[in-house]
Amino acid sequence: MSRRPDLLNAPIRPTLVRMTVPMMLGIVSLMLFNLADIWFVAQLGTEPMAALAFTFPVSFSVVSLAIGLGVGTSATLARLIGSGSSDSAARLATDNLLLTALLMVVVGLLGQHFADPVFRWMGAAPELMPLIDAYMEVWFAGSMFLVLNMVCNSTFRASGDTRLSASIMLLSSLLNIILDPLLIFGWGPIPAMGIRGAAIASVIAWAVTFLLALHLLYYRKRMLLLTLPAFKPMLANWRKLLSISLPASLSNMMTPLANGILTSLVAVHGAEAVAAFGAGSRIESLSLLVCLALSMTLPPFISQNFGALKVERVRAAYRVAIRFALVWQLLIFAVLVMASGAIAGLFSNDPDVARWLQMWILIVPAGFGFQAITFLSASSFNALHQPMRAMRISLFRLFLMYVPLGWLGNHFFGLTGMFAALVVANAMTAIVASLWMRRYLKTLETESSLVPVS
């Protein structure tokens, strides 16, 4: 068996740093994966690019399911590893991959059957439908490999090995970047396949890295079993995984819905404001990159120590993560403010777009530290096997704070008021989430102190 990082005894801060840095590279590689698809398809013309844009909401729904399954995988496996139950962890990891494959067969078949009516309902023009179909037929057929890949990566992270996880993500991105131009435009004996080629390139990249991940999980990590599962224990493992995965998936699906509502509010101020708001979303993703990586590495650390009943280490890790998020995002905000004019000019030559974007940069990132606290708290609750608490945090932020306060700010003070309201929404949610987490950890610490030491 390969040597796993010691998440139960190693110093907390250096351990989290060592785990988080590779995940930052992995997340950047995923961004490059998607950017490559967009860039190469854009060379085909406006209609293929528009068709690809229509596929994003549907593909994001499947990715949300994958993220949820990954959250459930990480939380359940890491807790078993922390408690010393390596055999049970291997059984659960195997059952989890089987469950994922079965779910994705169903999702793929439903996607193939309902794709046309869904895209027509979304407003896709008739001339775009052949392009959308050409892409989504392949995408749905191969989406199983995407989700299985993400679940395997979560299994690596559950053991504390973020380097392997990030390496798999990077390899997938490189394969896609190499295959995209070959299959989209053709080369030598390879015919030009247009937008369908982009989907085929993605599926090949996912399939190759999934097979590599399986090999590593079985031979290096010893976290897969070749024996057939017993039916009742397998169902128990599936229930355990889905109890965390389904709420996490739903939480992820709520984010684009809330953003869609906010975009409709911004649209009242014109196309320039919408363009600036969209550019702001891209800046937001990059600004939160480090804390997003931390939100993927903190849960395995918490779950392993939770399984080992080391609640004080859980509390200390959460405290380190929160303090880091506030300081780091404050530094990012300062940099953005100082470079606001230059950044706005990079995104657009239109003075109205640049003006709105600069206003966004001067206000909204002030709340990014609070936003990071919110998603770090939610991921920590998932790691502690409290998925409903995590989902309540997300729903509280999006639909009791973010959207209502954004609407009020926009109604009374215009777009500037809306931007300021988003900062207030993030701050209030962060306070509630951190207080809730601290109270829960205090309860856990009291309960763990009553457990007799064997």
C-alpha cells in the first residue's frame, strides 16, 4: 500500500498548504479545458459558438451531479480512512464507482431522449439544433467518463493525495487541448468533424484519464476491490453516499439559478451593464481560485480527523482556513482596486462597459473574503456529514440574502446599490455560517470527550 499523507498528526497549516497548491494547478487546468473548447469552436463561426453556449446550462447540471458525488465520496471515504477502516474504505470506493456508472447510464439515456425539447424550450433557433445535437449526442454518451473521473479524483483527495488528483486533471486538460484542433479542423487522415469533434476530444480525454485513475486506485492506492459486492452492504454504502451527494448537487444547481435572476436585474441597465457583470463573474472565479482550492482540500482533512475523533484538529483547521481566507481575499481586493482601471480596459474597449466593470471591481470584491468563509463553512459541514446544514447555508446566502438584497439595492440605488448589497449579503451569510459552524464544533467536542478511549 502506498504511503498516504498523515492528516491525523502532521502540523495543520503546512499540511493544508501542501494539499492546496496542487489543487490550484488542477483547477487552472480545468479552466483551460473549457477555454480550449470555447476558443477552438469559436474559429468555426458564430453559429457553432452560439450552439456551444446553449449546451453550458445542461452540461453544468451534470457537472453539479458530479461535484455532489465527489463531495459524498470525499466525506465518507476520508472518515473511514481516519477511523482506520481501510478495508471498508476500499469497499465503499468500489461500490461508489458502480453507483456512479449506473446513475450516468440513466442520465445519458434521459439526456439523449429529452435534449431536443429542452434546448427548444431554452430558445435555441432551429438552425442551431443540428449543431447542438451533433455535440450533445457525443457529450451525453461520454459524460459517464467525466463524472467517474471526478469521483476518482475525490477518492484520491479523500486519502489526502491532492497531487495525483491534480495530475489527472492536468493530463485531461492537455489531452483535450491537443485533440481539439485535430478533431475539429482535421489533420492528415483525420477528417474535420466541427463541433462534434470538440465533444469527441473531451470524451477521449475523460476516458483515458479515467482508465489511468482506475489503475492508480487499484495498484498504487489499494482502494478498489475486484470482488463482487454483497447486495445489502452495497445498498447501505449507496445510501450513505447519496445522503451527502444529493444535497450537495442541489446546492450547486441553485447557484446558476440565482445568478440568472441577478443578471435579469442587471439587464434593466442595458447590454453594457450585462457585459460588465459577465466579465465580473470571470474576475470573481480567478479571484477566489486559491480559496476554492482550499475548499477542496479542507474537507478530506476534516473528515479524516472527524473519523479519528480529533475534533480539536478539526476546529483548528477550520479556524486556520477562515483566517487565511479573510487575509488573502483582502489582499486580492487591494490589488484589484489599484489595478481597476487597467483591468476594466483589458476586458472591453467600450467606455460604458469599462465604467460599469470598474465600479464592480471597486465594490463587489470587498465581499470575497466573506464569500470564501461561506463556501468553506458549507464544505466543512459536508465533511462532518451534515449535508443539510451545508445546503441551508447555500440557500440562505442565495435566496434569503443575495437575490433579495440585490433586488432592494438595485431598486433604490441602481446598479451601484446592487453591487454594495451583494457585499452585505456575503458578510451577513459569513457571520451566520461561521457562528453555526463554531457552535456545532463545540457540540462535537463535548460529545467526543464523552466517548471512552479504547
